Amino acid sequence: MIAVRMSADIEERLARLAKETGRTKTYYVREALELHLDDIEDAYLAEKTLEEIRMGKQGTVSLDSLIEEYGLED
């Protein structure tokens, strides 16, 4: 179980949508998470990785090195 606090405006929009469509507010919250969680994960995990690279905790590999390593040259 998760409790979610949201602005009054979002709560009103969600309630109106649920009422007009006959679905529950929970349905729409779940739907939004399922549709957008991948994007949210990608963004936040990319930010975390970038910070680790900047702090020297994680390295990088050049594209040329990858092309050579995997024999992807023309």
C-alpha cells in the first residue's frame, strides 16, 4: 500500500476523470506509473551514473574502443 500526497489541483483532476469515466482514481495512478516509470527510472539512474562518473567512482569507454573491441568497424 502506498499513500500519495498531491496538490489539490491534481487531486481534483483525478477525481473528475475517475467520475466521468467510471474508473477509480487508483486505476489512473497505477496507469500513470506503468506508462511513465521506465522514463523516470532512466532519467534518475542516468543522473546518478553521471554524478558517479564526475566523482571518479565510475569510468567511461570511448565509442572507438567499443567499435574495435566488438569488431564493428566497416
